[in-house]
Amino acid sequence: MKKTSPEDVRRVACVGAGVIGGGWVAHFLARGYDVTAWDPAPDAEARLRRLVDAAWPALVQLGLAPDASPDRLTVAPTLEQAVAEAEFVQESAPEKLDLKRELLAKLDAATPAGVVIASSTSGYPMTDMQTEAATPGRLVVGHPFNPPYLIPLVEVVGGEHTDPEAVRWASRFYEIAGKSVITMDREVPGFIANRLQEALWREALHMVANGEATVADIDRSITEGPGLRWAVMGPMLTFALAGGEGGMAHMLDHFGPSLKSPWTRLEAPELDKELYDGVVSGCDDAADGRSIADLVAARDRDVIAVLRATGRLPGNGTGDA
């Protein structure tokens, strides 16, 4: 069955209109789509329209697509009516596996053939969710970050029974819709970003439980420390710069033994040659031809911009003190 191309999508259906689903509605409206939403809660429409109204000033600052308007939102009385004319479906129901399975099966039955259906699940593999759908090949994960209208990232991955073309289609659609897309090669519970967040969260809970740090200490350690760098450069390239002109290879040679130190409750992987080479070559790829000096200059410039933007430095971001 021929799909609408990602470039030609005009109508999106959002099923589930809570915080995440409502954030998706706001995002798609701001990108100029017609959006039909459905949620079983009796006050869903009023809550959804309040959420969109509250998000709209931020979306105006981000930049609206031509003809973008909250007036392009329709709230349907039934799930079937919500998806009847959809060219893409975003499901954002509560994180309960049985509910996801049942809802995705209903969406599969009601949505026109060939239309990709994406789930906003924050951790379930699609393989576990697509078990009751008649045509599971069009079901993918499209995992956003809250709020979806503000945070660019979406992680896309299929399940064992997902058609690879559906994954490619969804990734391309999200890119056109203004998202920053990671297309994963394989399923991992929690995907990528949530696993990293969860590791930090669990260590933070250990530190509070053991009296090693206060909640305020933990938050400040990120906002005034690595969080500033992570806003402009991820942890891998950040650590590569810790190796100076030798980059990640020198960093691993110098600091690799500390993986055996009790700095976290997580067990470190063995730093064998395969992992060593993979990390070094991955950083080279991420640098994309930029030298260490180039990366340092970019990091310094962008961290200063973040500090200014958040009111922690004087000046207007133009270099004025």
C-alpha cells in the first residue's frame, strides 16, 4: 500500500492528550499541520486547549511555520474518527504495557492502510507492544522528551515485526517536522537518553540515601558543572577534550584505569581493544574534521552563551561585558 510521503503529510492524529500527547499536539500545530486529537478523559479537550495556549508563546519565539495556528486543532469524539483521515499517528497513552498493546491494536485496525503509527513510550520495546496488532509492520517507537514542543530529540526504533521502511519513513517525517532524530539500529529498553538519565538518577538517589550529598548539591553539581558542557557538546566529545591534543585516545590511556575506581555503583565494562577503538573512532566521526582546538573554541563560545542566556553572566551575548 502506497504511503503519503513524509514531505506531503498534512494531517496528524495524536491519540492521548496528556502532558506528552498535548506537547506533541502543540508541536505539530506550530509546524503547520492539521491535528486531530483524541483522549478518553471527559475534560480532555479543555485541558488540551489550555496546554496549547500555554505553549504557544514559546512556540512563537521558536518560530512558527507558515499558516501555523491553534485553530487547526480538532478534538474528535472517538478514536476511530481521530485517525480516519490521518497521514501519521502519534500515540501517547499512559505507560502501561497491556494498555499500549490494546491501544496499538485498535489504532492499527482503525487507521488507513499504509499510515505509520508511532508510540511515545518512554521505555517499552516495540516488540513487546506490537503483539496484538494485525499489521505490526507499520508500528514504530517515536520517543520524545518533555515537553515535545520544546526539546528537539526524538528516538526512533522498530520492533522485531516492524518494516524497516516504516522506521525510515518515521525518521524522515520527524526531521521534516522539526525534530532532531536518532534512528536506533536495535531495541534497547529505555532507548538511549533515558538510560543515561536513569543511570545519573539512580546514582543521585544512592548519594542522598547514604548522606553523601544533598538534593541541592546534586542539582547544582549538574547545572554548574557538566550540564553546561552537555548543553553544547555530549559526554563523549567532552571527555575527548579532556585528553588535550591527544583527544579520546589520550584520555582513555590516562583515565581508563579509573573505570576500576568506586566512583559509581554501576559496574564498568571491560576497556578492551574493541571498546577502546570504537570510542576513539566514534569521537573522530563526531568531530567531523574539526581539530581539538576547533572543538575547544566552539565549546567555550557556546558555554559562555549558555551562561549569558541563563543570567549567570553579564552582557547580551554579543561579547559585551
